[in-house]
Amino acid sequence: MKHAEHTITDLENRLKDINKEAVRIKTAINCLYEVMGKPPKYDEVVEKSDKGLPTRSDEYYGKPLATGITAVLEKRKAIGLGAAKLDEIYEELIAGGCKLTGKNEAIEKRGLAISMSKNPKFHRLPNDTWGLTEWYPGVKESKKEHGEQVDDENINQQKNSGIG
């Protein structure tokens, strides 16, 4: 199991390097287009920080947590990254001046995960990443009602039949 985790980490690191190289190449191509007086070919290429996202130090300061998380996820999607691991969301929020409560980083991350879990705006994927629920219209959120697991279709059937 540890060997597989190590291999995954190595592959993810290689992928990050490849993506960085792709951004460098696209940027060079865009520069050449600019020299020729033409519009850039790769609009999705933006100047990025080491984390992959341009972040102002006050970007999330004083904003509600859900607003900050939404902005982080939307920024990721805009540059082709999409859903994010909890650690990535946390690091982006902190870099943008978001103040989370907790004695240490682990407690702050736990609070962040709990907040995201309780907010229907956010969806946790099976691969342990988070996205905006609106990105996954085909996925039905399960709901607990009266102690039992019920999906949206069953709730609608109950409402139409006069139950609930």
C-alpha cells in the first residue's frame, strides 16, 4: 500500500512539472504571437504563483468563509484545475488573508472540512477533492430525513403523494 502511495506521489510531482513546462511553452508562444501583432493563442495562461493561482494577500480577508472557498474553486476551474484537495483550498485561503479559527493548522483544516461538508454549495468527490455542487448537475445529493437515507427523487415522490 505504501509503495502505491509513493508511486502516486511521484507521478503527481511529475505531472506538476509537466504542467509547469506546458505553461512556460504556452507563454512563449503567446509572446511570439504578441511580437507578430496577433492576439495570444492560449488565453488560459495567466501569471501564476508557485501554488498555481494568482493570489492577492488580502483577497479573502474579511469575507465569509463560503465566499472565499467559492472564489478559490472558481479560480481553479478558470485555469483548468477544477476540484481541489482540502490542503490546497486551505493554503490558498491562508495566502489570501483568510483568518480561520483554531489552535493549530490541523484544527483549522478540520473546521474548514466541517464547514464545507455542511454547506450544500460544496461537493466532496470520491477522490477526496472538493468542487462546487453546480459543477456536477448529474450527481444527486443524498439527504437524511427522519433518520433514513433518502434521495431527491424519493423526496419529490413523497411530496407529490402527500407524504411529508
